[in-house]
Amino acid sequence: MPEQTQRDAQRPPHTAHGLRRTLAQNVRAERERQEQSQEQLAEAAGLTQQYLSDVERAKRNVSVDAIGRLADALHVKASRLFD
């Protein structure tokens, strides 16, 4: 396992990075479950496709506003994106 990935795996899920990783995994999983492309979800949420790509790779520190937009576009509660 690469050193960076190994460090990430050791971090508790409640850290800021752990929350970003959980959000990333859940946004992608829900988007794929709904058979939406990144472009479709980004447009529905009023975000760019690049921003959404960064969110799904846990590379972006996502604002509360953007989380709300994503949840609305996915038709789920924002809290579900952190389960």
C-alpha cells in the first residue's frame, strides 16, 4: 500500500480528512446508484464537473452550501452523505 494511502487508512473517520473521504465515497456511490454522470449531477447541483470530481476524490474541502446542493440534487438528506 502506498505510504499516503496507508496513512489515510489509519486516520479515524471523524477527522476532517476522514469526513471528506466518507463524503466522497457516498456522493459517488449515490450518483452511480442513480445512474447519473458527473456532468449531470454537477449541473443539477449548480457545480462544475471538475469541482464534483474533486469532491468524489476527497480533494476538496466542501462547503456546507455545496453539500446541501449535492444532497438536494441527489434527493437525499445531507446527513446521509456522511453515513
